Amino acid sequence: MTRLAHIYAKLPHAGSMRLLEQVAAWDDQSIRCVTHSHRSPDNPLRDIGGLAAAHAIEYAAQAAAVHGILCGKLDGGPELLLAAARDLILHRRRLDDLPDELRVDARLQVRVGAGARYGFLLTSGESHCVSGIISMMPHAGAWP
């Protein structure tokens, strides 16, 4: 497994907003990250009701950004933005009550320059939690 500290140094995330802990596996088309941050009481996405399953979008976006850096397609930094999320299937309401680690799988569907579209699936134990598609685009100031 690969620790993410050196990769997160290339992204704008800091402190507890660094949601992913390790890269379990990756290749040119996909990545699997694992974390326990969904259980943390200081998770910045958490509110009084817990950590909503819709926050899986941020977990997937961070996995996609890490994948882009590992593949040498991104330098990181604030130039990459989550542009869209679609086809979301929420199999549960919350993530913070999952006892097992959270696995974040993202598969590259298409890449155009720094932009990319990924299908993703969050699982814990044997349970599917959230799936969908995210699109990542360069910030307007980062276009060539």
C-alpha cells in the first residue's frame, strides 16, 4: 500500500480534509484507496447528523485526483476542480456508522488533457455504499 502524504502535498487539501489514507492498488485505468476517515468525529464533512452518503462524491474526487497524479497526468494544485457528479446511487444514508474501512474505487472512463471522467464505487465490508460518475475539469485559469 502507498501512503498518501507525498501525493497530498501536490493537492490543495490540508489537515482532516485529506480524506484518504492509503492507495491499495492502481494502474493506468483505475485506483483503489482505503480510509477510516469516515468514522472520525473531526471529519470536516460531518455535521450533527453524521457523515451523509452524498459526501462520497468528495472521496471519489480525491481518489481521481490522486490517480491523475500517480499516472503523471496532473501536477496537482488548485487547478483541478470537481465539475459534475451524476448517476449517483446511494445505497445508504450515512457513511460514519460503517464499522469497516471504506474502500474507494475509481475507474477512468475518459481523459481529455487534465480533465477526466471516472466511474466510482464506495464499499465497506461486503456492502455497496455509493456509486456514480464524476467529472474533473481544470480550473478556468489553468486552461492552456
